[in-house]
Amino acid sequence: MCGRTACSLAADNLRRACAYRDRRGQHRQPEWVRRERYQPSYNKGPQSNGPVLLSRRHLHQDADSSERVLMDMRWGLVPSWFKQDNPSKLQFNTSNCRSDTMLSKSSYKGALLKGKRCVVLADGFYEWQQQSGGKQPYFIYFPQSKDAMDKETEGDEEWKGWRLLTMAGIFDCWKPPGEGEMLYTYTIITVDASKDVSFIHHRQVRPGKGVAGMPAILDGDEAIRKWLDFAEVPTQEAVKLIQPTENIVFHPVSTFVNNIRNNTPECVAPIELGAKKEVKATPSNKVMLGWLKSSQEGSPQKKENDLPKWTTQFIHTPSPKKTSTDVLQQWLGKQGQPAAKKHKA
């Protein structure tokens, strides 16, 4: 599951980090819709607002569906069919959507089949490992190049800063009865965790309940393009992208992040397990904290030998267990093949 995220880039850098190539190969930055509502955060939980990407055609019917819009939405999907006058009266949790039920649960199915697909943006997400003395949090994110720690030059066409984690999501828009502003909300799709990540959030496997989960991460611009372009890529093709990824790294962080009121760079700073869990003033931590702060207020250029030296762990082997991808493949078979061919196969 995904219970907390971090998205600390300042608005200008966030928009630059979301640059893409359009159908003609031109370099573009997405339009920023409701930019004034965006607030950078190191400790973002459900019911807070966060940045997502979606096709511009959702807002402008005559737009090319490959064009992208960056928009601030509330985390925790409120279905368009919800009849109460207050979204807080929704009786179930919609911050995460399991991939093996997203095509059957009414909260998500309608929006998904209408193409309301989005990409949720974050520096990374947190997960907690249950231990005898409590829960140990980890920060999980894409591997970063050395350029990610260098200060970006203003006006650069290509973003070389922190590579944002791009998670598959579903959004919907709800309008309160009578007069009121349209509320845009989203949910993060989750899949079965890869083998090496499942140790962090261990859950007892129960029939029909799955195993430890993680966000469905879209790795690379082609995957993002297919997920967002609902006019060109139908649902049965898009859901093939929803599967665990091996291309992530992680490190333990302080239990400082456990309190959602704590919202500073210390939340993501690496720690050494076995030592005191408080953030220690090591050279590595200082460099990482400095970079994170620079995302909002600027900092001196970093040298290559100043890069953080925290221990990261790579995902090498996918889980051998039956995954929620199998359930999706069964659905795809029913939707995309004639009955005679399925029987023959």
C-alpha cells in the first residue's frame, strides 16, 4: 500500500521535471492548472493535496489527448456518483486501489473505463516494517543519477534534477449537490510487492486478500504516455502497465516521519540501522538535506565527491508468487479475445 509520500520540489522545478516530448517530438512542459494550491511537502498523507499529471483532453474536449496537464488534486478518490453533501461522509478508504479489484469495485471501475487515468508525482513514498520495538520506516524512490544532486541551471531544456517517482492513479471529479466547486480527487493503484521489498511491509497471506503491496510505478515516459493517453490507448491495453517494478531503491529513515505533523527534510534523511533512530549530523545526511532544501530555496553547486553515501538496496528478482497482474491478464483475456479463440487456446 502507499500511506505517505513526499513531493518537495518547488512549483517551477516540478513543472520542469514533468517535461515531455509531444507527438511531433517537440519538448514541452505541461500546463499548470490550479498551481496556486500546490504546497511542497516531505510528509504528505491521504486527504492532503498533491500534484498529478493527466491528459489535457479531460479539461478541454478539443485538445490533443497526448497533451499533458499538471494539476493539484486531493488524495482519496470521491466517486462522481457519491450523493452526500460532504465528501468526508464517504464510509470507505479510497486512498489506495488494489489492481486486482479496480475493475470490479464501483468506486473505481466507472472512472477507469471512462479513461480517467492519472500519474501521481512524488519524490518517493514511505513504507513501514513491523519490528519488536515498533515500526521502522523506509523511503522508497527511483535510482538517482549524480546530476540529481547538482544545482540546475536556469533555462535548461532538459531537467537533470531529482527524478520523480511516477505512480499510476485513477481520478474522478465530484460536484456537491446544489452550488459548489468541483472537487478533483485521486487514488493510487497498488500491486503485489516485489520480493525484496515485501519484507518491509509484511502481511499474512490470506486467500483472496493478496500479499504486501506497493504503488504501481510507471517507469519511463513511454509508460506514462500510454497510461495518460486514454483516447489512443484503451483500458484493456493500459492496464497491462500495472505490475510491480524492479527499478527502485530504498533506505531507512528516522521515526521522525511517523508523525504527519513533522514536515521537514529530516523525514527523508537516511539513517544507519542499529544506531539511534534520530537523524544524525553525518556528512551524508548533511548533503542530502542540503539538496532537498535547495529544491525550494537554492544551494551551491555540489561536487561529485560530495554525493550521499547511504546504503541503497536494489530490487533484482520479482516475486515468484501469483500476482495481481495474473488477475488483470484474466480480465484482458475475457475482454480482448473472442470466446471461440479462448476455448481453442
